[in-house]
Amino acid sequence: MNKELVEAIDLLEREKEISRETLFEAIESSLLIACRNNFGKSDNIHITMDRDTCEYEVYAEKTVVEEVLDKSLEISLEEAKKIDPEAEIGSTVKIDINSKEFGRIATQNAKNAILQKIREEERNSVYDRFQGLTRDVVTGIVQRVNGRNISINLGKADAILSEKEQVRGEILRPTDRIKVYILDVRNTPKGPRISVSRTHPELVKKLFEAEVAEVRDGTVEIKSISREAGSRTKIAVYSNDPDVDAVGACVGMNGNRVNAVVSELGGEKIDIVNWDENPALFIENALSPSQVISVIVDPDEKTAKVVVPNLQLSLAIGKEGQNARLAARLTGYKIDIKSEDQAKDAPGFRMEDYLTDEYDDEEYEEGYEGEFYEGEGEYAEEGAYPEALSYAEGEAVPQESAEETEEAPEGADTEE
């Protein structure tokens, strides 16, 4: 019997991740409950259990008295002498209790106490495990659809993927393996309740950390992310090592790294741009794949005025304003985009002087106290447009794709 008990405890420790000491305490507690049910009291009952062999002893300590008033706590001197010849009035004697003599009800209650303790510890173990994974990405298997929510099996527990955390248009079927971002873990009487997401921007960051060694070791930092789940994501990256190209590291050889992330996200387009401490440069990069002629920023107001070539306006704004909207979220600036012709008719841009040979630096500086940056596109005198890559389903997206060359409004004013 003891050998079987040892094996059972070892099995529970491995499968349920419950410590041996906790299981021994549960057994001792259940024996006390059985004694209480059998004798009515358990205050003077003690249990010792060997942690290696599972040998246990149950005994009661009774006080030696001349006249017994409570049999569960006291014993007569005559009876005490039979157990311990040196017993005397006022001393205590130890009386062994045979647990096999417990009634059926007492035994059943002890069994229920052990099972209840195991269930509680199992829930606590699962909670502690997933609590430590909060704000991290795990792999799960689609289990079933519960109304508008989807149940995801994470191995030791099930998670809930609510409707608002699902990617619009993404179809998940039972047995599909997917990666999810753990939002929150709560301990409830029915067990841990785990909430996960497929739309959170941090999901993209964690996927890049898993695929890109330079991001994992801190050589390349992901400074900011803006995402419209299921459609497009922009990420800004920066290299702490001058010999490491941040964009190239995230793209990988033949695009294998970014392609792995795109595949996991169901073909979602990903724009990878260089982060720059100069907000004007950063905004120009963020508006990729559009070229930029100039950027005027106001750091205090967190606003930026951008001029792009006439034929690039619709590309800069993007389909339904998506490109400009994501760039605004990525940079944290409210971005006002105009074409060259529009800028000439907008005095607030101060571009009518810049676009002529009569432009005067000193006159401009007196009129605007922000930062001015001349874009390095094909419309600038020197330099080249900063490298920025866009991927969808493993292939680079052309700068003038069909979806981004639709007719655009005369101007666009976007904010986060």
C-alpha cells in the first residue's frame, strides 16, 4: 500500500505539477478530518508521515485524570498505566489510532478532502504558470467556437479569444495551430480564466523577437508599432550597432524572417522602416512607400506638415487613408499631407518660397519656429530615399500598387 501511495504521489507531482509536500499536507489534513468525523474532536490528535516511505502514524494525546469527564481528551490512571507504567495524574499518554477502523462516511470525507486539495493546487499551479506568461506569445490549438468567442487549448488550460480580439476576416477552424498574445490571467473558483488576442500590436513584436536574433539580444530595437490587424502593420526599428542594418536584420536572407511573421499573421502586410531621433526624418520614413519632398514639424504641438510629389499624394495617403493613419500612430504626430501644387496655395506650409529660387533661409526661420527637413527623394537635389521595405505574402509590395493609387482627396489630415 505504501509503495502504491509513493507512486501515486510521484505521478501527481509530474502530471499536475503539484509539490510532494503539498500532497503530504493534503493527506495529513484528510486524516484529521476523518478523526474529527469519527471521534467528534481532533484537537489532541497528531499525525506524522515519513516523506520517503509514506509510513504514517495517527495518535491522540490524553491527559491522565482521577475521574474521566471527556473520553476523547482524558484517560483514567488505571488505563494509562496499561499503556505507560510510569504514567501519573496530570501527565499525558500517547494512544495509537487505527485509521482502518474509521467508518465509511469518515473515509469518504477524507477522500473528498484529498481530491479537493489536489484540484485547488492544480488550478493554482496552472494560474501561476500562465500568470508568468502574461504579455507573452504562446501557441495554442483552436478547440471550439462558443458563440462569437473561440476556445483555444494551451495545453494545461483553455483560453478565450473574444470577438474583439479576433482578426476581422480570419477564419479559424478546430485543430488549427495559432499563436496568441496573452492579455490577462484571472484566478476564478472554476479555474484560471485566460484572455488572449490576435490583434494586439505586441503580438507582432513578440513574433519578430522569436524570428530575429538581433531583436532578441537587443542589438536591434523595435521602437514603435502601429497595426490594423489583418490588413497592415508598420514597425520602426533602430540598430544599436552601426555595423548592423536594422531593416535588413528584420527582413532576413531572401525575406525569410519577415515572411515567417507574415505567414503567422495570415498574409498581413508589414512595413519595416528605420526609426530616427529626428522626428522629420522619422515621419518621412514612416510614410513609406511614398516619397517625400519636405517635412515641417512642431515638436511642442506634435504636428507635422508634409509635402509630397503631385503623383505620390494618393500613395502617401493610402487606401482609405490607411498609410497616413498608420504613420501618424507610428510617429505619434498629427500629419497633414499636401501635394506640391496644394502646398503652393497653402501659406501655412511656407512652401511657396521654398519651391522657388527666391527662397530665403532667414526669412523662413523668422516665420516658423519648428524643425524643417528637406526630403531625400528623387525631387531633392542630392541623396536617395531612405530604404524601407513592405512585405505581403512574402513579396515586396510595389510602391504604386493598385490598391494605393486610387483617387485621393485634395489633402489629408490624420492623427492617431
